[in-house]
Amino acid sequence: MLVKVPWATRRWALPLLIVLYQTSEANRAQKRRHKTPSQLMRQMLRVLLRWFPERKFVVTGDGNYATHELAELTTRYPGRLTLVSKFYPAANLTSPKPPSAGQGKQVAQSGHGGPRHPDAAAPGG
């Protein structure tokens, strides 16, 4: 969060929300569900969006935060949430997976995302 403080000429970036990341081994020992850094980021962003409904957020992160989860979250909040992250030119772009046929909570699927997007270049090229 950028704030103007009376004793400085520039705005200061202050930490607003902090979450502790723990390894999967530590979570397993504590019988807790493991969350990846991008899942923790998503959780924090949802909290901030709820706390400050009138504010816009621009979030930066390295390539580890260029995930489908975070990209999907930005589409839910157009104009309020922007993600700036490294995207690898050799990324394998695919069409989104079809929605789950099951009812209730959607179960995460693993594996290939689907057919290649028609505008996507071949991986590595």
C-alpha cells in the first residue's frame, strides 16, 4: 500500500497483509492442508478486495505467480485487480478445461489443460 507520510517527500510502500508460507512437510506434521505461494497470494488478494471494495490493486510477482489460479482471479475483478508477472515465451498455451460435470464443489483436475489455443505458437518457438 502506498501512503504519503508527513516527514517524507515520496510515498512509502507499507506492508498491508502478511502470510506465513510453510513447507508441505511442516503442514503435514501439523495436519494442515498445504497451500502453495500462489494459493496464499490468491487468498490474500481476496481478503484485500473484500476489505477495500473501492480500491484498485496492481500486484507484481515473479514467474512462480504466473498461474492460472491468479489469472482467473483477475478476470473476476476487471478494472480492480491487475497481475504483472513474468510469462515464459515458450509456455504451452491451451484452451481452458471444460467445466466439471459434477455438482457442488469443483474438484481440481491434473494433467493437460486441453487442445492448443489456435493463436498459440508451438512450445519453444
